[in-house]
Amino acid sequence: MPPGPFGPSDTLKAAASMRGKLIGTAVQTSLLGGAPYGTVLTREFNYLTAEYEMKWNVVEPGRGSMNFGPGDAIVGYAASNGMQVKGHTLIWHGAVPSWLDGLPAGDLRTEFERHIRDVMAHYRGRVHAWDVVNEAVADNGAGLRDTLFRQRLGDQYIADAFRLARAADAQALLFYNDYGGEGLSAKADRIHALLQDLLSKGVPLDGVGLQMHISATSRPSTASIADNVRRLAALGLIVHISEMDVRINNAFGTDQERLEAQRSAYRDVVGVCVMEPRCDAVTFWGFTDAHTWLTGDRPLLFDAQYQPKPAFYGVLDALSGR
Ligand code: G3I
């Protein structure tokens, strides 16, 4: 495998492994085989998250007609390249198949239980951790988000999802995942309260993912993120930075200043995970600006020509303790 920008010891994967951390990226099946995408992916990362192909609307486009192919391709690629996989995501209002919308509550309960049971069984033993429930807390932190699941199944749906997931797979780590609660905030407080309550009721919950979709010049302070991560770890939870990207289009300054601000943001956030023993993975929501959900921005570590940006070196410095 060709060395990274500085040589084999200076790949993200090598530096992260020396810290006992996983370093990952969101991926899409259609991109896996090619170079340079695959070359950089296998050189730098050891933890893959399906950006969209393991979600309910892709896995079961029609009621009862399963489409595990794309997810299986990602799991197979990871196994062939010594990587681990994070399943994303079982229960999320953002990827509900259209046929689910109109179901009466009783049918929805049946399908909710079947989806979790069938998908977890299909991937049992091949997926390191699952985002069991994604984005269940309201943005203002006032309470739970009023999703289809909450409306039809009650607030209990969150605990039910985790219990069903554990019953289906005794090994996989079970995560709650959300955005907007990375630093201390009303939403972070509500996420903490939700997780504390679940744990107090004996709900099987192993970790929390902080998505970390931030902007180079408007982001939570590093100290606030560190305090929040510490508070979550004190619950006994594993903490992941689960979907990190750093927008720069809305940042001030010259292009070089924006890229420098982006490098600092990546270095600061990854540095928080390096310092927290219970933070065991950082995943970026893609790794090249050629493929990002933030169309038109340049939020990732490699540019559209797969060349490392200052952001890449910010992450490497954080992992290397430089
Ligand atoms: O690649 C196919 C293309 O072949 C097809 O022609 C086209 C039209 O159907 O769809 C394309 O797939 C789209 C995919 O993004 C790749 O662009 C899917 O329709 C689209 O639903 C999918 O959106 C994803 C979105 O979640 C919804 O699943 C984004 O990639 C993904 O970045 C985004 O990720 C979410 C996390 O799961 C949760 N946190 C927020 C984050 C950003 O919204």
C-alpha cells in the first residue's frame, strides 16, 4: 500500500491505532471500488459507516421487500480490508420508507419490531456498533422530537428500540446518535437527561454519538465540548464523534484563512477525543470534498482531487499529540 503523505507511520489509521482509537468515514457503495477513493480510504481509515445504504428506506423500499445488497457490499469491503463497521441507523425519522407513513399504530409497532429484529439478525457478528436511535431530541432541547415513532408508539419507543436491538444481537454496541448537542447546551442537557434516564431503567445502551456537523467559525468551544464529553463518559457511556465535517463557505477571511480555521477546528475536536479515554472513535462524514452531503462546500480532510488539506494535518497533529 503506498505510504501516506509522510509515510506509513503518518496515516490517520496508524496514528489513531497508536492511541487505541478507531478512525472512520461515511461511505457509499458506488464509490468503494475505484481509485483514488479506495486507495485513500484503505490507507487512512479503519471504521466505516454507511452514509445512507443501511437506513430503513433503502433496506426495505417496499413492505417486506428487503434490499441488503448495498449494506452487504460495505460490510464485505470492510471485512476484506481489516475495517470495522458502524451500522447507521435503525430508527430515524429522516429515512422512513414511504409505505410506513400511513400505517395504523398497531401495524407500525409490528413493523418497528420486525425491522430492528431482521436487520440486526442479518448483520449479527459483522457490525461493531449500531446507531439504534438517531436524532430523537428536539432542537431546542425542550423535549423529544415529535416524530412518527413518538406519535404512534409513545415516548417508550426509544427504550423499546434498544431492548429489541440487544435481544437481536448480544454483542453489537448500541448507540444513541444526535447533532446539536456537542458542546454544553440545552439540547446537550436534554440528551444527557434522556440517556441517564434510559440507563437508570436498565435499558441496554453502550454509547452516544455526537455528530459534530460544525462550521469553522461558529462552533462550540473546545472546553464546552470536552466538558460535555466528560459528562457523558461519566454515565459510563462510550463516546463517538460520529459524523464530523467542518463547513467553511460561511467562514470569514481569505481562502487560506478559512482552511486554517478549518484545520484548527478539526485539531481541537479530535484532540478532545484523544484526551477522553471513553472516546474510542472519530468518524468523518466523508473524507473528500468530491463527495459530501454539503454540496458546494469544502468540509472534509481531502480536496476534490484527493490531496490532503490543512484539515488532514490538523487531525494528524491531534492524533500524534503534536
Ligand atoms: O446515490 C443515489 C443516486 O444513485 C440516485 O439517483 C439518487 C436519487 O434517488 O439518490 C442517491 O442517493 C442519495 C444519497 O444521499 C447519496 O447522495 C439518497 O437519495 C439520499 O437520501 C441520501 O441522503 C443522505 C441523507 O442522510 C438521508 O439518508 C445523505 O447522503 C447523508 O449524508 C445524510 O446523512 C445524515 C445522517 O444519516 C444523520 N445525520 C445527518 C446527516 C446529514 O443529513
